Amino acid sequence: MHDYTIRAFVQGNAEFVGFDKYAEVFGSTTFPTALLNTAVFTLVSILFQYAAGLALAVFFRSGFRLSGVLRAMFLVPWLLPLIVSASTWAWMLSSENGIVNSVLGAFGVPQINWLTSPDTALLSVIVANIWLGIPFNLVILYSGLQNIPGELAEAASLDGAGAWKQFWSITFPLLRPVSAITLLLGLIYTLKVVDVIWVMTTGGPGNSTTTLAIWSYREAFGTGQPDFSPAAAVGNVLILIALVFGFLHLQLQHRQEGS
């Protein structure tokens, strides 16, 4: 609610502007694009992260030789520094010498400008973020599956229920509390993703990959004159979005406990 610049920080005389910075943010032509990109990036990422993580958790639940080694290998994307992972994806999707275009070119597919075309840049950063988030979903959901008694599946099997019926009627409903917290944490984490997008596209080309988090970072620390007040306003918008979903989760949890 103050107009903070570098000079205002040094001199300590930031002017009080009330809600002017919020009005500036909401009236900006960047806001609708950033809000839409944030929604698409967040929802698509957590949907595919959850689906892939759940499928892998169910796969590893059966137990087989080397399953522990394979689970450990799936944790590699989670263990690598995000800057390293994002840089690797940027190299893989490079238009000129990326391995993805090289493989596609071997099958006669024309070169695709993954990171420099507005049509594919958002898809590219989403794919990278999905890859980074699958291990988290795998670990949490696998732990949840371990707490479901195996006797329930055995009883359902004796009653003639197949594997698919057992999953939808027993496993998935019992996994609902774990799924809810997994999706909530994934939502909060994905809303504030900056490093992956910044390293791969810096929010471009144009504003095609500019999310609210990227917009906030660019206003405060990007090229040009830093403008901390709009950056803080955008950051507060992100906090409010996360709080809304957090309270929604608590409300649903109270309803389930009451029933």
C-alpha cells in the first residue's frame, strides 16, 4: 500500500498510495493473460502429476523385484536442483540442437520451436513441471496406499470384483483424504513456480508463459527499473488464491468428518 522503489527503500520515505497499486495491477493488460496462464499451468500440471503419480503408486504397490530401486530412480527429478532440471529441459527443447527435435526429425517431423513460439511455449514449461512434480505425488500416494488394508481387496475379490472395480470402489475412495492434501499442496506449490519458467522462457515469448508468479518476479527483480509495489500486490493476489483453496479444503474435510 506504499510506493516502494529502490530510492524509497534507501531513504525510507515510501509514499502511501492505498489501493492504487492493486488498481494498477487489475487494470493492466498483463493481468488477464497472467491469470489465464496461471490457471492453465496450475490445473494441467497438478492433474497430470496426480494421475501419473497415482498410476505409479498403484503399480509399485504390488511389489516385485527391484521395485525399490525403480522407486528411488523416480525420485531423481525431485532431488535435482530446479535450476539444473529447468536448464536440462531448456536444452532438450532447444529449437536448434535440442534432443527432442533431433528425435522427431529422424521420423520426418519438421522442427518445432518449443520455447520460442507462443503456441508451444506454455505447453513446454507445463511438461517440464509435470515431470518435476510426479515424484512428490508418487511418494505421498504410495504411502497412502500402504495404509489401506489388503483384506478389503481380498474380500472384494472373493465377491467377484475385478481389479478395476476394486480400485474405484475401495482403493480410490479410501485414498480420498490423502489425495485431497496431495492436490492442495501441489496447487500451492505450482501457483508459486518461478524458477522453472524463468530459466526456460523468462515468461516469453511475449507474455505467453507469464504467470502471476513470473509477473511478480519480473516487476521486482527483472530487467529494467524494479517496481516492488506492483510485485507485492501480485504476490498478495497469489496468497489470496492459495488461501481460498486452503479454506475450501478445510471445509470439505469438516464435512467428511461430520458425516
